[in-house]
Amino acid sequence: MKNILILIVALTSVLACKDGKETSNETIETAMIQDTIPANDIKFSLAQWSFHLPIQKGEMDPMDFAKHSKELGFDVIEYVDQLYPLDQSVTYEEWVMNLAKEWKVKNDSAGVSFGLIMIDTAGELADPDEEKRKESIKKHKNWIDAASKVGSPAIRFNLFGYTDLEPWHKASVAALKELGAYAAEKNVLILPENHAQLSNNADYMVAVIDEVNMPNVGVLPDFGNFCVLRENGDRWNGPCLDEYDRYEGIKKLMKHAKGFVSAKSQNFDENGDETKIDYYKMMQILKDTGFSGHIGVEYENEEYMDPSEGIMATKNLVLKGLEKAN
């Protein structure tokens, strides 16, 4: 196997706790790391969600994402539609295409390319209301059209709706089959993510994708999303009452990975390791399963450190994990 030479951008990482106290001022040195993965098998992409807090606070223009990504050394990026205001003066379909075209202009100017587009504004594909499901499928087709037009190889979306397993499974399979057939004609991958509630159970997700059984339908495995049930049934907030084992979950989901995984991070210890996710285990799983594609960096805790520092700390940790994996 060929060696990859990966340059880690020099980063002075100040790991700051929520109270603002400095926990480490260790400089992450610029280094060349020899890796034993075949050349071009592992690359990096950057998820726009890493900047969601400054964007939502009005401190960063979301249209500057491509430029910032290039400055941080990323050539492939992942847009998030919910970070852009809906244009009520046009139809949803027109808004989608206009937005995607503007992204393409920004990408070309910055010298980056699309990895995938993350969809959160198109409704719920497993909604208990049949008419809402149909409308959601229609809106997701708008995104497939846009992805094909601007050259995004994949879109990521959610399987939200029913909270009972049997109807959720049935609705999810039906939606994915319809969208998969539509996307196949346009050479677009569709990748539902383990992203809250039933979709965070890897067995449930694998059962859905197995039944769909289409080559362009897979999953976007996310290292951080395995809480199946929260207190009071809330989707995002509250103590987790039922959590799927994240390492077993990633092992199972990797069967259906289609060139992208999401490397989520929030907090780091004094050694630069993520405090809740064992990245060394995760990188070993990726190597063991023969993953080939992009590891999408997704840092999401601005209160702990600046997003740019968190992004580079995550990338550095991935590289350390890959170096140690055998």
C-alpha cells in the first residue's frame, strides 16, 4: 500500500472551558504524518455546521463558508441548508436552486468543491401525515435536482416523523425507494443520517437500507448521534434514556457508508482527545471496514473553543487516530 503524506496545519490550540479558564496552551505542531491507508482513500471535508453558532448569532455570513474552509485547508465542503433564510418571495423549488447556484459561485471563487448538501428544511419523510410525507418527498426531489445541477455528489437528510418503529420503518423505506430511483437518474447519492430518535438505532437504520437495497442509497454515519430516546421524548434536548453503543453502531452503519462519514466533536482533554468519543477506536473501525472517502469534520461547541480551532483540533485528532490504527 502507498503512504499518504498529510500536512497538519500549524495550530496553537487553547483549550478553554466554559468558564473561560485556560486548560492548555499546548501548540499542536505542524507535522508530516505517514499513513498506511492506500493513497486517495481517506480525504477530509468540512461541515458547515461547525460554524452554526457564529452564523446564527450574525457574526459570520454563511456565504463566506467556502472562503473560510479554503483558508483552513479544506478543499471539499458540506453545506447546511437551514443556516440560510428562506426566500419567501419565490417558491421553495426556486429558493433551493438559487441557493445551490450561489454556493457553486462561491465554491468556484474559493477553489473548493461540494462534498454533500445537508437538508433540514424539506419536511419529514416519515411524517405520520401522508400529505406531509408527499410534500417532503417533493421538496427533497428539489434538492436532488439542485445537487445534480451544481455538481454535488450527495445529499444528506433525516428520517424524522413516526416515533413507533413499524410505521417509521415502512414510511422510511417507501420514501427512500422513491427518492433513490429519482436520484439514480441524476447520479446523486442520498444519505440519511443517524440523527435523533429511531434513526440513532443502527439496527433500525440498517434494516431500512437493506430493504431499500439500491446502490445510490446509503447512510451518513455520524460518530456522535446514538441517543434513541430522551426524557419527555424530546428530539434534541434532555437527558438520554436509551443510547445505542456508538462503536457497535458505527461498525454496523459502515456497511452502508457511501464515501462520507461525520467526525463530530465537542470537547477535548489536555491531550487533544475528544472527551466522549474514542477517536482511536473510530479510526480503527474505519480502517477495519475498508472505508474509502471523506471524513467530514464537524465541531459543534463554540463555548469550548473557537470554531476554527475546534475544527483543526478535530482534524488533528482524526490524523492521530489514523496513524495509530493498524
